[in-house]
Amino acid sequence: MGLIVIRYGEIGLKGENRWYFVKRLRKNIRDCLKKNGLSGEVRSVGQRVYVQVEDVERAVEKLRDVFGIVSLSPAQEVPADIEAIKAEALRTAQRAGLDARQTFRVESRRSDKSFPLISPEINRLVGAYVQGATGARVDLSDDADLTIGVEVRRGHALVYGQTVKGHGGLPLGTQGRAVALMSGGIDSPVAAWLIMRRGCGVIPIHFRQSDVELAKFMDCLLYTSPSPRD
């Protein structure tokens, strides 16, 4: 089973109601997996959602369209030990094909404040280890060929080399429903998509004028519908 780490954004600002939004997000993730024939375990760990699934690549492709997800990363879970983190970071670099012709950087987060090293120290130690083994140059800018992410949590650490952007927003189904009048053009499906991104389920209505317009509407409907459909 592979691990996918899912990050959400403004859901984390919901205070006492946050549990409701996170619960709905987990449900939508499960629905998305089921709809696409994928089986997996979904659970919350701190301010992250962990998804354990067999087909990680396909799951990432589908889950990136679930509203409420800001980004997601296939990750490896290792003990919260700097030597284990360094070893996994090197394996991540090797899987990505990092060599002396390329650049990389390490970005770490330490949510477990009892971990003896602070984030800049983790970056330096892990970066030096990867550089010594691969010969790659360090580039701390966004132009680096590879960014190795490290998240130190209580009892374990996560190491990843890929971050896939999601649509963000709020989980579908948390804000009631809206009716959208759909034409055959692009404006109405974009408006419906934006409403759905704010957590509203959309009931599309189309007045058929011709087979051509109906075909355009059906294409727009398929484009607008995220995973999962509410």
C-alpha cells in the first residue's frame, strides 16, 4: 500500500466547525476512490489527511479534482529519526533521477516540536547528505529541478519528492445546493464550477434548442463535474 498525503487550506481556519469540513472532505475522498474503482484507507493525522491505496499514481490523478484539496504528495513514512530521514531523502532523489547535472533543495516542516532538530538544521543535514551522494547542486529557489519535502510529525516523518496542486476551496456538499442555468457556451459551466468550488452542489438546468446545443451542454456538464459528483 502506498501513502498519499493530502493538504487542505481554508478548512483549517474554521475553528469549532473544522471537524465537519474535514469529515466531509474524507467522505468525498472515499467516494472518489470508490467511483474510480480504487480501494483505500482514509484518515486524519493532525492537519493532514492520509490516504493509503494500492495504485498511488491513479489515485493522485483522480483525487486532485476533489474540491477542498490544496495539494497532495505521494510520500514515504519513516521513523522520526534524522538518519532514517536522510536515507529516504536519498532514495527519493534517486527515484527522481537526480544527478550532478541537476539542482535540488530540501524543504522541511517540524510539527512535532519535541524533535531535537529545527527545520533549518534538517534542511542542512539532509541536503548535505543528498548532495554528497549525488553530486547535485543546491538551489534554494523555485527553479530547483527537485524539491524534497520532509514533514516531521509525532512518532514518524514523511518524505516526498512530488507535490501536485489541487483546486482548493471547500468540500463539495458543505454549503447546500444551487441551481445553474446552463447554455452551450463556456461562461455558465465556469460559473457552476466556481460555485461548486465553494462547496455548493449544483443542479444544472438546460433548455434544449437543438441537438447541437444539447451536445455542447453535455460536454460542459462532463467537464464541470468533479470527483466525486454530489
